[in-house]
Amino acid sequence: MTHSDLALRIHAASHLTGQFTLRSGRTATEYFDKYRFEADPVLLDEIARRMAPLVPSGTQVLAGLEMGGIPVVTALGRHTGLPCAFVRQHAKPYGTCRLAEGAEVAGRKVLVIEDVVTSGGQIVLSTADLRNLGAQVDEALCVIDREQGGAEALKAEDISLLSLLTAEDLRAAAAS
């Protein structure tokens, strides 16, 4: 499967049109419903296989952000052999009361994993939390960069954004 074929499959599975309010508060007329590609185990496995070479050398832990980053990080962990942490938006007030469950992040080079990035807001917040826990976070990797300012917002926080696909990749594949 080529890069363009993968983009076309993701577009077909997840592209919706209409009026949508994004997490950032922005409105959009197109939306990539990440749960549709994350719920397809064959497609999710292919996405993870393609993301594995994008994982920076020296990465010790993959940290998936609640909720959409969790299936992606789990699939990616299968392809890289790296341990995974599951990062909550807020630490739960019971049980372990941890913000990051699973692999230990303190003192380790952590790659943040997200599904779709628009403004980068949740990555900024979660990276600050991970850094407060002692993680070294320099990069984030996403399935789709909507190319709406997320990379720039992350750069301002010393985070480089890596992406498997961009919104333009998906539109180009659908147009061909």
C-alpha cells in the first residue's frame, strides 16, 4: 500500500462534512473522525506500521493522549516494541491517582502520540504535565496534522511535530 493509498483509506473511513466544533473551539466544515480509523483494526495496524519509522531514535516511552491517542499508541507499541504510557487529561482521584498510567516516564525520553492535531492545545498541556513528572519530551507524533497552527504552537513550547499525514495529503488522495 502506498502513502497515497493509505491517505485515501483514512479519508474514506473518517472524512465527514458539515458544521463541526473542534476541541480548539474553532469551527470546521470538514472533520476527520479519528474513531472511525481507530476502530478498524486492519487500518489502525497499517497506520501504526507506517508510523513506526517516524519514531525518533532514542525514544524510550510512547505516551498516548486520552482518548484518541490510546489506540494509536497501543498499536504503535506493537510495531516498535517500546513501552507505552496512557496520559489522562486529569489524574484520577482514586486508585493510583496517576496522570500517566502504564510505563514510567520520569527520567525517560518520551514521544507524545496523538491522533489528529489542529491547534496542538492538548499536546501542549499534556507535555507540560509529562515534563512536570520528569519526562524529557521534545517531539510529538500524530496520524493527521490538520495544518491549522498546531505545529507552530508546539514549536513555541520546544516540541517538534511529526505527522504521518496532513490534511492536504488526505484531500489530494481523495481528489485523485
